[in-house]
Amino acid sequence: MSTITATLLLLLGVVLSGSITRALPVPVPLPLVQIALGFAIAAVADLGVELKPDIFFLLFLPPLLFLDGWRIPKEGLLKDRGTILELAFGLVVFTVLGLGLFINWMIPAIPLAVAFAIAAILSPTDPIAVSAIAARVPIPRRLMHILEGESLLNDASGLVCMRFAVAAALTGSFSLVEAAGTFAWLAIGGIAIGTAVTLGVTWAKNWLTHRLGEETGSQILISLLIPFAAYLLAEHLHCSGILAAVAAGVTMSYAEQTGQALAITRMQRGAVWDTVQFAANGIIFVLLGEQLPSIISGAARVVREAGHHEPVWLLVYVLAINLALAALRFVWAWVSLNFTLYRAARRGHSVERPSWRLVAVTALAGVRGAITLAGVLSLPIFMNDGSFFPGRDLAIFLASGVIIVSLVAASIGLPVLLKGLELPPEPTHRKEEERARAAAAHAAIKAIEQAQHELGEGRRDADLYTDTSARLMEVYRQRIDGRARTGADGELYRKAESVEQELRLAGLRAERREFYRRGRANELSDEMVRKLVREIDLQETRILAE
């Protein structure tokens, strides 16, 4: 079957997965539905998809890592940086050592270096998979920020550790001093290249835009190319392309705060990136399901070579590895928590000790997903001497099984652990938001006054500018007065705002229905209908975002 047809079928599976997930009577994580759809596609059609590790890695990882870095909440990342770094780096090394030794002990046919590579592949967590569960099971916001920050960094640390382990498996040697130097070069070089690429591209883009104007399609395409440019340049210079993609995304979030892009560019670019993220993650999981039959058969062959003749050992391996991962994560989270409390007590801070159930939630929420699958598929097929890489098929099966079991365990266990759990109150940041809105309103009033003088001075219709600006400034003054109210008056104002929002939405939707009706009756051209409906859509989007 042609590559184009296979790609279209995979995308069809991604499209259907969303509808099927919403139609199910019980909450099921979206990645599990996508894996099942991929398996169903494999049962009825032989797509013949050949996964080439380098191409698979290049196509999926840079944009996903770049977007994670771009959208990660920076406030939470900085506030809990100690906890995040402990999980993202300390836990990864702890997992690689502990799980690698466990896999080598459990399956002696897998060499130790390969076992460490498998452990490194399984160490990164996937925030997208957790978010799919959190959509129906409310995970505390601060914990979600920690999990997102951890996954942003442990993707890089885990895959870099995998790179060292694979190199040791291929060469048969490993030097800690050389590895430390190589890691420093990979990390520093990757971060520097990712930062430089984003800053350079942003500067050039802004320079051209300032002189030639902004074209939305080009701006969106540039943002799509940045992660691939950072990744390929870093790999060409023998640095970490993974860290380059992450650094490029984080830098992009700061570069965007200059606000030089047009509003329409930001809106359309956000929609495009949402689609890219949904499609890339979805294709990875559908592809996993499509590859499961061949993965299982290859793993069964490796198990027989290992001396076990019953395929049930495959399930035993997966369950044992999942339990080991959860245990290692629970131990590390518990030790890390106590260390954090000890440091806080040394500084004289009074900190309430969280429930052990919250530590268990942290351990169980370490779901594996797209990054793990992409990493395991990037394992080399051949050794340096031309022989097959030992245990590659079994490694792919183990990673696939861990992804599925961790998703199932989290979707079942998290609601149980979170039920009735008393959590520290989450900061609402309402005061900061209201102060920012009031400051923005003051800035708007000042800008309107200045624009009115500049535009209306010396004109015969200057009164029109004066009346219009007075009306607009009165709207802003009412907003400032309402935001400044406290107590019962403030609550009444916010309730009135909510009522006004509902009424405005009802009016906008009625306008849209009327535009469509006139379009169907040929009273408006299609182009005019699209223009008017787009205006309504933009207003509705803005109201819903408030």
C-alpha cells in the first residue's frame, strides 16, 4: 500500500479517536482508543508501514518537544524548579540504574548496556497522556505543572542517557569521564543552538516584517520550521537535538512576549499548532496499535530465544517493569519530598506535610507515551559488525506494553487516590488578574486620548473623534470601577459581568444564524458570509476567553 494511503488511514484513525472517546460511557484515555484503532486497522488492512528510526525520530520529536517548551507555564516551572529538577534528572538516573539492573536480572538474554538503554527509554513521562486523563479526573494544578515541567526536561535527559547506553552497546565500552564530558557538550551545545536559532530567526522575521509587512501564512510556516532547524543544526554539530528543540521552544515563549505578531497571526498559529500536536501524538499511538501484531510476534521470538517457551512471559515482563517503575518513582518522590521539607524546616518555614496519597498520585501519574515510543523505535537495527541489535523487538514490545499498562493504571488508579483527598488551596491569582486588567484599561484610556488628539486635530469632524473617544473611555472607566470594588459589591459586579457575557453570546449566536440564513437564501455572497461570521467568531472567542 502506498505511503500516502497509509498516512491518510492513520489520520482517519486519529480523527475517529476523538469522537469514539467522547461517545464511550466510561472515561477512557484518548491514547488507548488510538492504540485500539491502530490495532483494528492492522486487522483489516496491511499498511506495510516500515518505521525507519531516524526518520521517525526527526518527524515527531522536534515539534512535540518544541511545543512543550513553548507552552509550559513558566511561573510553575520556576516556582517548583527544585522539585522538577530532582524528578527530571535525579529520578531519570535513578530509574536508568535501578530498572536497567532489574531488566538484565529478569531477562539475562538482554545485555546490560541494552537493558540500560531500555530503562532510559522508559524513564521519560508524557504530559499529553496525563492531560488526557486529567480532562476527566481533576489533578491538582500545581502537581500538573510539576509533571509538565518534569516531562519537558526528562524527555531530554532520558533520551540522552539512551544515547550513551546505545553507544556502549554498539562499541562494547563505556567511560564515565568521557560520558560526562560528552554530556556537557551535548547539553550546553544543544541549549545554546536552540536558543540561538529561535533568537536569530525571530530577529530576522521581525526585521523583514517591519520593512515589508507581515504575512500570516509565512509566519506560521516559520514557527513550524524552527524546531526542525534547531534539531538538525544541533545534530550536525554533534550536540543534543532534543535539548535544542526544547530550548528553542522555551526561547520562543519569551520572544513572543514582545507582542510584535499580528493578532490574526497568533490566533491562526495557535490553531495550526494545536492541530500539529493532536495529529502527531495521535499518529504515534495509532501507529503503535498498527505495529502491535508484528511487535508481539517479534517479542515472542526473543522470549523463546531467552529460554521461555510461553508467550505469557511477555505479559509478566510488562507488569513487572510497570511495578518496578512505579516503585522507583514512589521511593524517589517520597525521599525528595522529605528532603524538601527538611530544607524548609532548616530555613524556619512551616510546611504542611502532604498525604502519602499525594505521593502515590505523583508516582502513578508518571504515564509513558509518545516520547517513549519514539525513543524505542529509534534504536538501531544493526550492530557495528552487521548483526541484529540484541533484543530490539523485545524492547519495542516492552515499551509498548508499559505505555498501555501505565495509561490503564493511571485512568483507574488516579480517580481512586484523588477521591476525597484534601489538597492545599490553589492560588487563584484573581487579584493579580484584576490589577492587570485595571492597568490595561488605564493604558487604553491614555492611548485613546492621545489618538483622539492626533487624529482629530484640525479636522472638520473633530467632534466625531471627541464623542467616540469619550464613549470608549467611559467603557474602560466602568471596567476600572467595577474591578476596584470589593466585598458584596465586587461579587455583584462579577455576577453582572457573567450575566452580560451570557447575553452577549446569545446575541452573537443569533447574528451568526441570521448571516447563514441570508447566505442560504442567496441574499449575501459566500465571501461576505465568511467575513461577517469570522467577525462574530472572533468576538465569541474573546468573550469565552475572558
